[in-house]
Amino acid sequence: VMLEFLNKNDCSISAPPSNTFVMKNTDGTIGGSVIDLCISFGSAIKMLGNAWIDDSDVHELFTGAPIRGHLPVMQNLVYYNLISSSKTSDHIQIVFNYENADWSSWSKHIDGILTSFLDKCQQDSDLMLSPCEIYDVLINAANDASNMFIPSKRMCHHSKPYWSENLSQLSKTLRECQDMYKFKSTLSNKMALEKSKEDFKKALIKEKNDWIHKKLEKLNTKESI
């Protein structure tokens, strides 16, 4: 009867490997059997982990007799990727926005630091620096200039650097046509939806290609990213 009920309602059974009912035998040994189960259904079935028993002398609460009674069956639930699947967990990086950098001020700042450094070296004849120390001066100057004259931007794997105001407007129009067609499935609404899809698709391809071509033209220049 129980199996028929479980199959009819798409339930799942889990049981611990240890005895769930224990009793003290006449020879002093502890006997028992697995007669207590955990029944689950719905979305909880996908989260079922190991079943186990709590044998910390709490069985007396169930029968009132020592060393005789049912042990509580405990069920572990496993939550798979609940955090990583959330939109709020998208890994956001803060990176330099090289397109909007002030390269002229960037170069002048580095030139000023290096000029002062060379003047100091020439004035102090006893100053002895290793190649690594000189390299650190150059790197620190570049980092200092970058933090001052290259703005930052937030990026994640959802970022679309080719996106434009035109695409935003076409996307809005497309959503409006989709809503209108769902509300009223007329031939004119269907045609308007198909046209908005085509317009958005063409504009999207154009914006992507223009963005790629723009980046290719800037290769091997200081404006390149």
C-alpha cells in the first residue's frame, strides 16, 4: 500500500544504513532493525543527501524505556549551485577604460617622473641601482600615471562593449511589439513584430562589425586596448 502511494505521488524514500529501532537483548547486546524511513516529494527530492540517525541517547524520549525505542532519522539536504546561479553573483571586474584615457597627460606624467629620477642619479654619483630597481621605478611611474589619467569601468561576462543608444531604442521597440502581439495576435501586429526583429538583428550585426573594425584600426597604436 505504501509503495503504491509513493509511486502515485512521485515520492522518494531514503533510509540510514544503521538501525533506526534499537533494543537491549537478554544477553546484553544491542539489537534492532531499520524500520523508520524518510519520505520526500517535490523539489526536495533533487536536494536529498545522506540519511543518518541521532543516537545520542534521545530514544528514551520516544518510549520511556531505556535502550529501547526509535532513533530520529535525519536527512541531509544538498543545495547545488544556488549562489553561483544567482544573477547577483556575476563576477564584476574593475578594468581600465583605455578608450577614454588622456594619453597626452599620461605620457607627460611618466616623462616627468623619469626625468626627475635621471637628474637624481646624475647628481648623486654614489647612487648605485640594480636593473630590477630601475625597472620598478618605470613600472611604478606607469601605474601612477594610469591611475591618474585612465578612467576605470565595470565589466563582467554580460558586458556588451558594442552596445549603443540605437540598439537600446530598437530593443525597446522589439519588446513593445512582442507585448502587443501577445495581447492581440493580429496580422498587422505579427508583421510589426517581424519587422522589429529584423531591424534589431541588422543593427546588432552592424554595431558589432563597426566595433570590431574600430578596434582593428587601432592595433599597434597607443589608442589600442
